[in-house]
Amino acid sequence: MGNFSAVVIDFETTGLSPNLGDRAIEVGAVLVQGTQIVDRFQSLMNPGMKISSFIEDYTGITNKMLIKAPPVKEVMKTLVKFIQQHHLVAHNASFDSKFLDAEFSRINHVRRNEFACSMLSSRRIYQDAPNHKLETLVRYKKLQTDGTYHRALADAEMTAYLWLRMISDIKSKYGLKQVSFPMMQQLCRVPKGKLEGFMIKFCS
């Protein structure tokens, strides 16, 4: 995988924007070291508000389940300890990073960990994929899955398997021994037409 570890993270939420008052209701995170998932963290969390029937249907998480769940702040304090100093990865990192930062701010914690986005990376590496949704890419690359989607831990695990496969495919296609986290971050911003030139820089 390279010589770095990363925590792959996924949130289920009450809606699309923490700026509009939406909250996290579940977090799943997996620690990847080398080519292995070595640790997992998952928790439902009570956002102190009711969720819509759409979100209940979409995630399978019900208001009844959330009433019994620990408060968001409590879960976030545990998540800080799980993440530690590791790099972060998410599929559509702009979404998950917004919610992570919003919930961290409620416990007066500032994130210093940098994110990479597996969705943006996949758009460069898998240009022939039908689309770059997580479930599509899991099928496209025949990745390990238990068939559950839109639950945080299952999505975090599938994102981790996708991340590992992308790094493996980059290594084999371009003959690289190592793939660094900064390289994966830069890859997210490379125009598709300039991908080959970008990769050649790392081959020398």
C-alpha cells in the first residue's frame, strides 16, 4: 500500500449539510495498515432530533434505534482517540469531512488530519467505470462485500477495500514500489487528460 496508515471513515447523517443543522447519526471507521484492515470502530449516535422517514428508509436506521444510542458528543470523543494522527480517507471526502469538522467543533476539537478522496481518485484511475458511486466500483472491481450499503461501517470497509485496490492497481500499472498519501491527494486534483504525465513523474 505504501508505508502509511489511514483511517477510512463514513458517516450516515440526517441530511446533506451541517450548515443547515443536519447532524451525524452513525459513524464507521476502519484503520488500514499495509494491505490490511487492522481495527474497526462503529457507533450509532443520538443527534437530539428526529430523523425523516426518507433517512430511515435509506439507511435502515430508525428513530427507535437512535433514542437508545449514545449522544453524538460522546461518540466523537471516542472517534478522536481512534483517528489519532492517522491520515483520513472517505468516498466523497468533501461530505464526510464537513460532518466530521462540524461534530468535532461541538467538542472543541480541531482536525489536523488530512483527507484524501477515494471517489476523486477513482475518477482518474478507473475512467472506464460506469460511474464512480461506491457500490458501482465495488461491483466493477469485484471487491469483497457483505451486500450492505448506506450503513457506516459497511461503507467504510468497502471504501477501504477500494482504496487498497486502487493503490495496488497504480503500483502494478505504473511499476511503482511505493505510493504515498500526498501522491494520492495530488491525484484527486489531476485533470484526467494529464494523468499519464503525472504518473510518469513518480516512475523515474
